[in-house]
Amino acid sequence: MKIYQVNVVCGSGSTGKIVTYLAESVKNEGGECRIAYGRGECKEKNINCIKVSTKIETYIHAFMTRITDRHGLYSKMSTKRLIKDIQKYSPDLIHLHNLHGNYLNYKVLFDFL
């Protein structure tokens, strides 16, 4: 089974550690797993991951959220990168973790899903 996880971070913090533990469990059971994340760096070795957002995109998203109170409706470029990677990976299951964190446009993502 091919699983695709989406989280704000990879390998750090509570949710970042959860996604890497899940990826390792899937791999140990003979499956494949890829993690897409938006902030920080993944320091875990042997993890199939991709960072979909840039630091400047994250800052712009946070700034616009504070001005307009429309959290989750910016970062269209990051979300398009994510969607392109999902299509390329062609997973059997997409596991959404933390979508907040100034790195995704939830409307664009949900319209795709």
C-alpha cells in the first residue's frame, strides 16, 4: 500500500514525529510512504519526504492571515506543488494531519481531493 501523509512539519515536534513513526511502520510492513510538509527541515534519514512550501510563502501567508483573517486561503503555489506531487506519487491513501500552519490553501486542496 502506498500512503501519502501531509503535515506542517516532518521529524520534529509531536506531529512531525508521529508522521515519521507512521512512515517507518508502513515501511516495516512492506508498504511505501511519502510525507509532504510545509515548514522547517526533515532531519530524519531514510524518510521519503518533500517540502512543499518556502519560508517566504509561509511568511506571506501568515501576514495575509493577520490582515484579512482568512487563514488557510493563501499559499496557492505551495498547494499546487503538493497536488502535483500527490498525482506523481499516486497513493492508495492520503493521510491529512495538520493542515494549518501557513503552508496550504485548504480550498484548493479539498477541491482536488
